[in-house]
Amino acid sequence: ITNYPSVETFVGNGYETGLPSCFFDGIVNTFLLHELPRVLRRRLFAECYRLLRPGGIIVLSDAIQDGDDPFMASYLKWILRRFHEPYFVQYMKAPIEQELIDAGFKVEETTCYFLAKYFIAKK
């Protein structure tokens, strides 16, 4: 990132950043959604909406969900039996697109590739 001085990064609590409103043109979030209970995921989306400038874009990636690909979803359930992921089942059933809409976003695209799902939404 140091090679790109115009890029600003933030590492910290995503649902209570303390940053000013309309601060970013874009937000990227990778494989965090399944680590949060629904209430915190909704707070995260609300904070991201607040932080984005009008027309700003949020790009999210996480695991596929129930209904996206039955074969791959069964593989994820197999993984769940072997690892401690307390909110993963909740995430797999969550209406992420609707949660983004509820936060004020317009969902532009949702795409699945292998075990990953990508959401692109605009403020």
C-alpha cells in the first residue's frame, strides 16, 4: 500500500470507526461477514453507508450461502463440522442483499465463484 500514497486504509472496529461521515469513495471487506452475528453485521453495513460519499461503492466477499450452489454448500457444511465458526450457519442463511438494502445501499451485483460470493453495492 505504501506504493500508493493516495490510498488510505483503516484497520479497526468496522461498526464503530469514529471516522467522519462521507469519508471514503470505496470500502472493501473480505471474509468478515461470516464472523459476525447478524446484529453486528447490520451495524457494520450502517457504518459503511455512513462512511461512504454519495455514489461510493462497497465491495464485499465472503463464502457462498445456502441456495447459491448446493454442491459447494454441502462442502461448506462439511467444513463447519471440523472448525469452530459460531456465526457461519447464521451467515449462510442470512439475506445479505436485503441487509444491504435495509442499510440504504443499492445492490448492483452479486456473483459466486467457487466457494466465494461477492456483493457490490452503491450508496
